[in-house]
Amino acid sequence: MAYEWKFNTRPYSDEEAKKLLADVMSPETSDWHYNTHQKGYVTALNNIEKALEGADRATANGNYSPIGELKRRFTWNHAGALLHDIYWEVLGGDGDPNKGPEVKAAIEKEFGSFDAWKADFKAAAVSAKLSGWGLLVFDRLYSGRLLNVTVDEHQYGAIWGGVPLISLDVFEHAYYHKDGPGRAKYIDNFIAHLHWGRINERYKKFVVGK
């Protein structure tokens, strides 16, 4: 039986999201982005799982094969579903990093100051292509550091073993309905509405408790 991927709930209801995230995105985007875009990744994952059960592995080759395309779309949709889960999890706060004391201290140790981290994180997010992400990750398997990384689409530039603590969607659908081409403004509003309490819990779970 094919594995069933779950469409996870946000830490707030759809109606709450429209108010909590109003400075970051339009009310319509808070709905479309979650209930259409993200749900679509999960639906695709489940369809791919079913298709993989009957796929002919013997047809695999480097030019084209149905199994190869299923494998490629699997990673695309998996990353899309996961990164959106984190995106919604870390939003909905007042942006006060003092509410995440452990992760704030770790950021200051790595980047020198919170403002230096913020500038580097914004630069990473601005640098992504028209479809991409800016992420704060814990480089678990290599350096053990906190790193801001630029990811194009959902996976190009991702670090193996990098555990996302913050994920910022900079696909145009995330902000155009409210801010048009103003990606930098959207990023500032995202940072200003981070929920550092939940980010701190991610840090304690995936870094301190690793």
C-alpha cells in the first residue's frame, strides 16, 4: 500500500491567518497559498507514491523515463510541502527575537549580532530566482553552524543535512497580490512577523536536542 503524505495544519485557523498575516500577505494569498499551492504539493506526492508502485524500473535511463520523471517530481513536491509547513509555523508572531532566547543567542554567536543575521538573511532571500526560498538552516552533518542559504525553486542550492529553522517563500505567488514586485518589502514584513517562540522550539528540538 502506498505511503500517505499528510496535509498538515497551520498553528492558526484560516480566518486567524487573514488577520495575523495581514501585514505580510493579502487575505486571499493566506488562503490560496495554503489551501491551493501547498495542498497541491501533498496531493501530488500521494499521486506519485501510487504511480511509483507500478512504475517499471527497467525503463530507467538518463534521457527520459517515466520512473525518472516520477522521482524528480517527488523531490520537488516533497520539498514544497515541507518548506511550506515551516513557513507557516514560523509566521504569526510580533517579530521580537527576545521571545526566542536560545536561538537568538546562537544567531548572535554565529553572525556577530542579530542585525547582521537579519541583513544576511534578507540578502539570501532577495538573491533567490523568481521562484525560490531564503532559509536559516542548522548545518547538522558538516560544520554544525547556523547558515543562511539561497535556494532556487524548492531544492537547487539546498544543503545536505541542513535542517531548516526558518523558511521564507519568495516565489512571486507569495507576495505579488499585496506587494507587486516589492520582494524586499515583503521580506521585511516577514521578518517583522516571525514567531520567535516557535522558532526557538525548533532550535531546541533540532539543534540542542540533536
